[in-house]
Amino acid sequence: MSPYDGVPCSAEPCSESPNICPATGLPIEMARVAQWFHAASDTTRLAILEFLSQRERCVNELQQVLGAPQSTISFHLKVLRQSGLVGERREGRWKYYRLRGETLDYMIAVMQIVSPGKHVGTCPLSCCR
């Protein structure tokens, strides 16, 4: 199983090039990886991920802890949801957000793949052989 399998990319592949992300022009797997790291590149989103690592939370709780406006929290949660790092469930009028540990596992797997020396034999350039 690839570390990219089953993790959503916010852009749906088009029928002409099903393995290419139409938003970025990158292979769909690389577009997913870029989304993960983009989502984790903001300090507010990192704080949200830290709080969600403890347990599920609603926007109101995150707003109280972070001291940010509801609209700011909602925007960052949208980015995290689209990247696949955060999931949500609805209970009545409330939405609860949770960390998707499987996506973090995929991020770790990707980082292990691109670690120094791990690519030996896979580079098409003659200088790497």
C-alpha cells in the first residue's frame, strides 16, 4: 500500500489525466503530500492539531483555547479537513473535529521515503547511480 492511498486530495482528478491533480499539475500523490505539509505549515493550524491530538473538539472549544475568532478557526479547520489531517462528525447542531491519525502515519511514511539515502537506486539521473 502506498502512503498516499485513501487520503483525499481537495482537487478531483480530471478524466483526461486521472493521475494528475488539475489544481497543481503534479501527480495526484505529490499533490496530496503538498496539501498535508501546506496544512501543517501554519502556527494556528499546528496549535489546532495539538489540541485535537488530546481529543475531539468543537469550534467553540478551539476558539476559547486559541483566543481567535470563530471565522479564523473555521477557516483553518477547512484547510485541515481538505488536506485529510482532520475529520469531523455532526451531533445535532454541533460539529466535532478529530485528528486523522492515519494521515499523520502517511506523512511519516513519506518522510521516511524521502530521508537522505533512502532513494538510492530510484533516481533516474546518472549522477545518483
